[in-house]
Amino acid sequence: MGRASQTGHLEGLKWEVIVVNEPVINAFCLPGGKIVVFTGLLDHFKADTEIATIIGHENVDPMKADRTFLPTKYERMEMEADYIGLLLVASAGYDPRVAPQVYEKLGRVVGDSALQDYLATHPSGKKRAQVLAQAKVMQEALDMYREVQAGRGVEGFL
């Protein structure tokens, strides 16, 4: 399958970030590339790299829009979104080493627990941080980040 056929559903998206003034700690992506971020989340994540990490994760939702998923696959989907979001963040010139810290912090803010992890569609912040901090995953993102920092840019990876 060629790259164009894998990403054709992304053509014509007009990315837009909408900030909603509510104390909700959440962000999500609507069809068409509209990302909604609540000020409750921004109250806890103020650094550009932290916000880029969250938006990078949300950017992945339209990329997976043409797939069919069962609820039991949510955790894997979210881990994939974290990984692809990490690469997006790195290719945009943000330090990917911040991402695991963002997910650990998110877990503390929303309150990771075994019951919550079982009931939620997202894995715990701790688990997400551990996956992104794996040497192979982080090295791939760091390589992209360093290419961008050196002014070489990054060829598309989708």
C-alpha cells in the first residue's frame, strides 16, 4: 500500500486548536482536524513542549479515522497515538524527552489508579511514560529532533 493511500484521509484537513474556558482536564480531536483543549488542562501544562506533546497525541486521531476498533483495543490505540505523537513533536522541533514527564504528570493530575486504568480508554500516565521512555522509542524521536535542530528537516514518516 503506497503512502498516499495510507494518508489520503488527511488531505484537506484544516487544523484548528479551539480552547474552551472550562476547568476540565481534557483535550480531544473532532472530525476535520479540530483539536479541543480545555483551560483546566492548560492550567497544569504551561510549557510549549508539554502542550505540543498533548496536541501531538490528539493530531493522531484523524490519522486512525479509517480504522475500526473494538473497546478492548483502546489501550493499544492510545499507545500508538502517544508514539506517533512523540514523532510529530520531535519532527516539529520540540524536545521529545519531555513527553514521558507529561504523561507521568497527567497521571498525577487525573489520579492514576488500578480501577481507573481498568475502566478508562487510556492507559495510566505511568504506563504511557514507560513506553515512550523505552530506549528504542526515544532514540527514534531524538534522531528526528536532532535532524530538525541541525536544520536538515525530516522527511514525512507516515
